[in-house]
Amino acid sequence: MTKEQVKEAFGELRFMGADNCYRYDKDSKKKTEEVEALKLHLGSMKIGNSVDIRLEATELPKIEPYAVVELEEPVYA
């Protein structure tokens, strides 16, 4: 998706919070303590709800609560 497509689909996005995504052990089928990514919760005024975005990082970038955010090179999966 391009920045324009994101803006058209969601309007202004604001940072609402984040959760860790933990790696699962395929053999034991249990969650490990290893963080493999972050799930960011972004508020969208256009759709009137939040959108969850998976960020392939293990540490949260410095983002102030309710700050306007832009997605660079997002991939729809």
C-alpha cells in the first residue's frame, strides 16, 4: 500500500498503545518469553475504530500517546 492508499483507507492514524507478540514453540505448542514483534494499536477517525499493525521490531519506538503516525511501506498480509 502507498501512503496515499493508507490515508484514503484510514485517514489520520493515532498511536493508542502496543502489545508484545511472543514467539510460540512449535514442538511444545506453548508461548515462549521471547518477543518476536510488536502489535501497535492505531486509532482511525475515518473508520471509527482501531487498527492493529504488526511491527517487525522488539523494542517500541519512542512514540507519544495519541501522536499522529504515518506508515512507511506497509504490507497487507
